[in-house]
Amino acid sequence: MPCQVNGWCAGRTGVASPEARQLLSPFPNPHLPMDMMTTVALGVVVVAIVLLSIDRIPVEVSSLAIVVLLVLTGLLTPREALSGFSSETAIFIFALLALTQGLEATGVMQLVGRRLLSLSGSSSWGFTVMLLVAVCAFSSVASNTAVTAAFLPVAMASAAQAGVSPRRLLMPMAFSSMLGGTVFLFGTSTNLVVSAAMEEQGLGRLGFAELTPVGLLLAVVGIIATLVLMRRLLPERGVEHEAKCLPRRDYVTEAVLTPRSRFAGKELRCLTEGLGIPVRGLVRQGTLLPPEPREVLVAREHLLIAGGLDDILRVKSLRSIGLRADLRIPESPRQTYALVEVSVPPTSALAGRSLRDVRFAERYGLVVLAIHRHPFLPSVHPQPSATDGLPGGEVLKNLPLSVGDLLLLGGPEQRVRGLARDEDLTVLGDVEYQRPRYRRAALAVAIFAGTVLVAGLRLTSPAIAGLAGMLVMVATGCVDARTAFRVDWRVVIMIGALLTLGSAVEKSGMGEHVAQGLLPLVELVGPRGVLFVLMLGTIVLSVPMSNQAAALLMLPVGIHAAMDMGLDPRAFAIGICLAASCSFLTPLEPSAALVYGPGRYRFRDFLRVGTPLTALMLALLTVVVPLVWPLAGPGVAGGLG
């Protein structure tokens, strides 16, 4: 007698009976009628749009809620709902993000940025154009969000020396990274998820350079249009206003040219103007000299540098210059080197005493890389001057500490953790820093390029190629495993969930149902007009939700609309894919969000520049896509109408 569970029979055979299979679904009958499935799928899509539009709900929480909802509504089985996370596309996107970490860890972006500043000389226009082209080029094969994040500190540090306001530079940089994603298949995760969805629909995957004819045109026209629109539509704010909005904390530190420094024998302006290093003086024979731009530097030259925390960390990463404190505490491969900011509290016994007096390095096992003098106590904080007469150039070690001073400390991580128990210093927080591994920069570029080439030629599975490339990066020391896995997992989770949602939309027939509603438009605007409407819908949907979500929701609608009109669905699918990367209306896209704060933009700034740029890109797509991928297609009946 077969056992019964809740009135359903499970049978004795190795294959579960229909009644037993129903127990795997929360509904007695998971096979809903097609009309009901379409209605339920439409409801889930609406809920997904709302969830992804609410900023207070983390995107990973919304993504997982969508997956659970697909199972609870009976649209998908648990196995189908979880298949998106194990898909080749999700795994390959994770691998690309990890590979980009390797490029950043080896300082590839920083080296390119410094080279651009050197080549542009004093031309602000030349530096801006070269930076945008470089960002666009990197974004064509790497994650545009990761490229923007890597170039952001380079752009901020170089903007002042190039004579460009960050406000006029960062928004075009973000837009260039987004446009670069349209050039090649691996430029953005949107291309990859659409390519995977197209293969599931029987259209075949996108080729590595299939988007290039249109994507390259979009990038060139978009960069030029952005520069013109920025000058005409975005007013420049005064320097005084910017300084009031975002006061900067300046640190003072000492640096030394290495014995074989490439700057030895060159003029000081090669540092100050060429690399933007904020040199405030030269320390020679115990005397602080003013920073004359044409002063010739010598090996082991002592420099006094005053700048923001980013400036100090940038000097620390240079190979031809070393912070004086760093020379006293060599990094050991067995110990993790860490940076931390601390302050001198009112009850500290260090107040009024210098670092030399308290034997700071011996006491804490850490070195003071830089000091920030409290701005509200000028009488207590005399700035170092040529009259100080400090022997041996020991400027920082002889400055008396006062309440409110901030110290940037470096040393073994174990020693840094011990500061939490110290009563004379208050830990403000760790400083994220990892010395770039410049010697492996060329190797990292070769590994990245090889991975992209193998995946693009499909010599093996792109997911396997990506994972292999990531492992080679770690094995060769380009990046450590902890840093490689420090990717934005929210993106990976969201993509897995959206791939699942796309499968549910197709399975329910919702795409075909909505596509039939677009057929009356053919008589009014023709197939090209329908393509325009589909791309416009994709752009509008990408405002409240992600580009990937908008593309995957519109893709089945576009495919079924093309098939109902007797046209080539590939042209419509590619148009939707490219349109998803051409929404510049708001700073909600990750690359734009990264520059929103540093550029001190307002929401309406993106509307001013992004609206005409989006309209231009949409018009360009409407004209060019049918020329590269004919709507009628080979062997397809019908015309352009």
C-alpha cells in the first residue's frame, strides 16, 4: 500500500508520481492555465520593478525576493528558479569582476592615468579627451563600473594639475565608461545576459565584435556630444563655493627620492606639474627651502609634502619616491601591512610632546606617515618654516603634538589592532590601501587579454576561461585571493535573479502577449517605429531598475513582436541590448553613482546633460541598427514599412 502524505500518493516506483511531484510546489497544481500564468507573470514583473526601484531595499534583497516569489506563485520550480545563479553568464561576470581587481591591484589604471597626464602637458582639453578615450577603451573589455572606480582617484588627483574642474571631468568619464560597454561583448554585463537570453530563444549568442560597428559609433558621437553638452548646459561652480561645500583635510609628510629615482637630475616641476605631487618645500642641511619649480632634484632628496589623504597614498604608491617613515619599517611578506587614522584625545599624555620625545616608533611598533594639524588651533600649530632649523630634515619628528591632531600610521596589522586598547590615541578607522604591484602590471594585462581572447573565440566555455584567468592571476601574485573575491556580489546576485525572471516571462507567454499589443503600431509607424518604441521602453525601464533587468524584460517582447511582423528578431534584440546601455537620465547607474559625490553634482545636472544625450543616442540607434542588422533579414518576408 503506497504511503500517503496530506492525501497525495507517492507511489512505489523510482519515478515520483504526478501527485508526489505536486508536493514539490506550494500549489496543488503547478501547471497553471496559460492565461493565468501570463497574468501572474505580469504581476511578478510589476512587483520586481517596484522592488528594484526602492532605494531603501538593498538590490540583493530585492533580487532574492523575486526568486522566492517566482516559486511561490508556481511560475517556476525551485530548481528552475535557482538555475540563474549557476548559469554560465553569472559565473563569467563574476570572473570578469575578479580579473578587473587584478588590473587594479597591479596599478594598470594608475600607470595609464599618469602617462596621460604626462602626454597632455599643460593642455586641459588634451588631458580630458585622452582620459575619456582611455576609460572608454578599458570599459569595452572590462566592467565599466570597475573601470570607473579605478580611474576615479586618478582623475581627481590629476584634474587640478591639468586645469580641469572635477565637475567638468567626472560625469563625462562615467558616460564614457557606459558607452565603452557597447563596443565589445564583454564590455558590460548587460551584453552578456542578453546574449545568453538570445541563445535560449534560438537566436544564437552575440559575437565578440558583433556590436562594434554600432557601439564604436555610439562611443565616438557620445563622447563628443557629452563634452559639448557639459560646456553649454552645466554651469561651473565657483572655487570658493566648492571649498565651502567640501573642506579638505591636509596632511603633512616627508618623502625621499630613492637612490635610483627617475626624478633625480630633473626639475621639481616634473613632480609638481607633471604628477601633481603637492610639494611644499625641500629639506636640505636642516633647512626648509621654498619649492622653486626649476630647482634640480638630486638622489635622496628630502621633500616636504602637504596634501589630502589621497595625495599621501598616491605618493606612497610611487616607485621613485618613498615616504621617509616607510624606509624605517620594511614590509614583510609574512605580515599584513595596514594603515590607520588616529587622533590625539584631550586626555592624551602625548599632547605637547614630539614624536622624538615619546620614541613613537619604538613604543607602538608603527610609524607616522603624515600629520594633520588641527585647523582651529593655529596658535598651537606653527607651520614648519625655513627658520625651524631642524637637524637632518627631521621635520615631523620634532613637531609637538596637540589635542585634535590626526596621525596617519602604518605598520603590521597586529600592531594596528593593538591601538584599540591605547588610552593616548583614539582610532578613527582603517584606511583602505594596498601597494600596487607594478612589476606584475604587464603580466596582469597579458592574463586579462588572454582570458578575453579565449572566451571571445569560444575555445572553451567563457565561464571556465574566466575562472582559469582569475586563478592564474592569483597564482602569479598579481592579486591576492582575498582581494580577488572582493567583488560586488550584489551585481552577481541580481544578474542570477534577472536571468531567472527572464525565463519565467518566456515560459508564461507574457512576452508574446505584450508583443501582440504592439502590432497595431505597425500600421502607424512601421517596423522601424516599433523598434524605436521598444528601445524607448528599455531606456525608460532602466531608470527605476537596472539596465540588465530592463533589457531582459523587453527582450521577449521585442522578439515576439518581430516574429509577429515577419521580421528578423535579432535586429530587435540587439537594438534593445544597446538601448539598455544608453540611459544617461539619472545618476542611478553604478558608474554615474560613483562620480555623483566627488563631482558634487545634483540630480538635475544629470537631467540637463543626460536627457539630450539619451535622445541623441536613441535617434542614432533607430537609424543605424536597421542598416547593420536589416529588419527584414535574410530570407524573411516583409519590409520596413
